[in-house]
Amino acid sequence: MLLEDNIITFMKNEQKRIPEGSESRLPRMLRDLKSALKKKFQCVFEGIAKAGSPTLLNQIYAELYITEGGTAEVNDEHEVRQIETASRKPDRPETTIRQEDIFKASPGRDEPIRTVLTKGVAGIGKTVLTQKYSLDWAEDKANQDIQFIFPFTFRELNVLKEEKFSLVELVHHFFTETKEAGICSFEDFQVVFIFDGLDECRLPLDFHKTTILTDPRKSTSVDVLLINLIRGKLLPTARLWITTRPAAANQIPPKCVGMVTEVRGFTDPQKEEYFRKRFRDEEQASRIISHIKTSRSLHIMCHIPVFCWITATVLEDVLETREEGQLPKTLTEMYIHFLVVKAKVKKVKCDGGAETDPHWSPESRKMMESLGKLAFDQLQKGNLIFYESDLTECGIDIRAASVYSGVFTQIFKEERGLYQDKVFCFIHLSVQEFLAALHVHMTFINSGLNLLEQQQTTSQKSETRASAEKHFYQSAVNKALQSPNGHLDLFLRFLLGLSMQTNQTLLQGLMTQTGSSSQTSQEIVKYIKKKFSEDLSAGKSINLFHCLNELNDRSLLEEIQQSLSSGNLCTYKLSPAQWSALVFILLSSEEDLDVFDLQKYSASEEALLWLLPVVKASNKALLSVPDLSERGCEALSSVLCSVLFSERNEAEYQHSAGFRTEASVCYSGESTVYPGNVQTESL
């Protein structure tokens, strides 16, 4: 009797799970779901959403550089610094992954991968990566062993913060095809859930206090659903792909992640591939690629796909409108041109004006002031996405915001019209930082108010114009240097770039007043060069050189480069600024730092201490120092430990007076890093 009861119970449960006729509707439902995903993802709006001309994703998609390994630990360093580090050639062959193979285990790995966490800086291409994965599945090109792919974004899920759903209801809500087919259970299917943009999540993801939930048909809050899905308590057979910017990676406990991958963006050949796809004219494409290679700043930033789009947008316009015009070389010039191009598009397309008309009307100037205020206020709060209330606080008319979609992206939710909530963001963090710098600069030029200082003192109010300008830029340099993680690095580059009269000329019509004489620029350059004598980290020193580049001053670098080329570099005579220039040149070198030999420069402790960032970046370092003090030992020890535990290949150190140490790093099949072959010999 017990067996019969069990059979009856089992049959009743099965009937609940799969409604009558749903099996026959399954093939049609899959066709409808794939059709919906194709419609959603086959076209992309490069750099922007819901604006401009759509481009076929398959036509412009270039393979991104995805590497396996790393950790989900927090990295709150400025993302441009992370890009600069990544732009140097990898120190050893890395395990690269194609997007269609994201869940495939690497050789030697036994356990299947359930959850993949993919990190990458803003604009590096994480969203497009997930879209391409979904599109390939929908077009029957890849991963046909998967029966369902459900792509979500955290921006969409944020809107449902106060709602309650079961997992099944949540899927039905976003993918109505499953509801129409009567699919009430996903346990017996191969399912992939994609959650894009963890860094934008505004749901309270508390993995320590959340109630355990195992029933996919039980309603609860969206955050509880997500936590239990990620934990594997809910639908443990499903596979999850989560994308995030590095600073938010630690929101997911490491034990819940099967594999961490990182999107490094475009390699150098992929940059060229992008521009050759974008510009069909071979001569034009070659000129653009050649120009980008001449500017270190532009070349580094082009690791970010969205910056390639910005660059292409600007250079296309410059080449069309100025036959012999000089192409922008600095980041500030590039972003000013981008702003002007978008203002021109708005004037012609939205206002019905001619291309020769002035780009900046009183209304558009007012709008840019409001956008700049929003950018600065939200940058100070660390926000990349904002809601209607944030815009209203800055005096922005919601209805007018979408008109500025080239600069300011309006992202309507993809809930098929069920919600009216709108979320807003700038197309990239760097655009937000540029507009924030423009706002701070214009506020100072127009009113004398320094937004970077909490309180304006009486002495400041009585300063002469030249003295006030000098104080303004110096305070910006100091504030950026005080940031422990470089969060104001790019902001500072833009602010100093805006001090140049040539750049202010480009913004005529938007800036009703100009400031900053050439003498002021020279004073800023002197002040920055003095800062090199302070005890600055390598990252801060490097950013100061980028600042000098924005100020069109390359004297320090040219001086050291000339000495290096002629073989007349006397390191014992170098000033702190010159040492910093040498480090910058070596780190920026196109040549792979396969073997770095300290003796080529100097066998002194001073040289070692200055060149430690180069030691850290090299594959193999040969260091021979006769008398190393305790301070030198501590500094070298710190770098060696960092080298060992950051997946470097090999470091060798020779101390002729006391001991010889060799350290190398061993790698297992699972990318676990551990020190090996560490020896100390007494002489």
C-alpha cells in the first residue's frame, strides 16, 4: 500500500509540475523565446542605449580578451589604473576563454562549473559579451545542450526591490513565453541564468542573514531569491553567470563561485580589428590606428571598447570636417570633441538646425550645467547609475533628458511596458568624470567658487585672479594625491586639461568666459614637478605624468628619453622627478619587460628603491646591490611577496654582501598560486 501511495503522490506532483499539453508546446515556446532574444540582442547601439543608429552585433563584435583565474576580492583602485596595468603584456601565458566556452572546465579540473563570476572595468564589454552569448544560443550557433538561457540585468531587478516573486514567477515576469507554455518547473532542464552588472545592484544581498529557500514556487523578495540561487539552495542544477566591475566582486562569497574570469578588453590586434571593421576605408582606418599609437593615453584607453567607440565617433567627424586638421592627442581634447560632436548632432537632428549653426543655445548650455552638476555630485557619492529623483535635484527635466542621449543615456527598463521606472547613467565613467571636471572648472571660471574646498576663506576671496587660479589648480592636485585609491586621477587630468587655452577655445559658446593664462599653466607644471620629490606611489607618479601630458609638457620625459637613447644616463645625478620619469618610460615601453637588469641603470640601493615598480612589472628581475640597508630589504621583501602572490613568473635577487635568494612561483592546473624553490644561502 505504501508503494502505491508513493506512486500516486509522485504522479500528482508531476502533473503539477508539467501542465497537460505543455510538453507539446515546449518546442514552440523555445522558438518564441529564441526569437525574442534574437530581436533583443541582434542589434546594439554602440556606446549608448535606445539612441542613434543600431548596428548588427554580429557585424561589429570583436572577440574580447577573457582570462581565467584571479580572485573575487575587492579592487577599489581607479579603473584607469587597472587598465594601465592590464595594458602591459601579460607576464606569462594566461588561460584565455572564448565566451561560448564560459562554463567549460579547464583541463585537469574534475568538478563542473556552476557559477562564473566575470570581472571587468566599466565599458570593457561585459554586457555585450553576455548579449553575444545569448544571441549565439538563440541563433543555434553555440551551446545547444542548454535548453533555457534567461538573461537579467541588475538594473531591471532593482526596479522590483519592493515586489515579491517565486523564482518561477520571476522567470514568467521577464520571459512571458515560459508562462504561456505553462512551464512551472525548471529542475529537469539545463538552465543558464545571466545576471549582468552586480556593481549596479541596489538589492540588499546579505549572504549571512538570509533565510534558506529551496522551493522555486514559493514567493519571497527578489534579493532572497538571488541569494539562494547563488548559494545553490534554489535550483542547484542551474548554471549562473554574474558580471561585475572589480570593486563589487566581493559581494559574492568565494565559496559560491566556481570560477572567476576577467575581461581585459581589446588586445592591440583587437583594437586594430575594431577600427578596421568600423571604418571600411582602409586608408582612413590606417591613419586612425597610426594616430592612436602615437598617444600613450589614447592607446591605453582603447583597451576599453566603449572608448574605441568614442574615439571613432570623434575622429570620423574631425576627418570629415577638417581636411588637414590636427587630430586630438590628449584625453581632454578627445572628450571636448566628443561633447561638441554630440551637441552638433542634437542641434541638427533634434532642433532642426544646420551644421553651420552655433552648437550651444542657452537651453543646451543650461542642460550641460545641470548634467555637469549631476556628474560631480554623483561622482562624489560613488554612483554610476541614478534615478529620476537624482535628476530632479539637479534641475534636469526628465522629458528633456532623452534628447541628450549621445552624452547622457536614458535606459528604459525591458519589462515590456509593465513599469514606467527609468534608470539613467552616463555612457562611461570617464564621461561622467569629464563632465564633473567641466562643471568644477566652469563654476570656478564663472563665479570664483572652488567646489573642491569645503570652505572658502577670507584670504581666498580677496586673492587676485591669477593667484586664485593658481590656488584652484594646486588644491585639485593635492586633493587627487590624497585619494588612497586614485579615484580622482582621471578627474584631475581633465580639470588640468581644461585649463589650457586651446581647449577652452574648442568650447567657445559653452564657456562664456575663459581663464588660465599660459603663465598659470607654467605655474601648474612647476607645482606638479615639485610633487615628485614627495613620497608618492608609482600609480600617483604615473598619473602626474599623464597630467603633464594634458598640459602639453613633455620636457621631463624627453630629457630622460634622450639620455637613455644616447647611453648617457647618469643615475647618481637624477632628481626625484627624473627618477619618476625613468620609471614612467620603462613602464610605458612597448617592449616586453621580459628580463629587467638593474645594473643597466645602477647597482645602488637608491636605484633599486626607485625602480621597484619596474621590478614588479617584469617577468624576471636581475638585481645586484652591494650594500642593502634594512629599509631596502623591507622594500624588496614587500615586492617579492607581491610578486609571489600575484602570479608573476620568476624573480631573482642577488645580494653580494650577505645572501642569495631565489624565488619562483609554481602554478597548478587550477591556477592556485603558491611559493616554491625559495632558498637562502649564507656567503
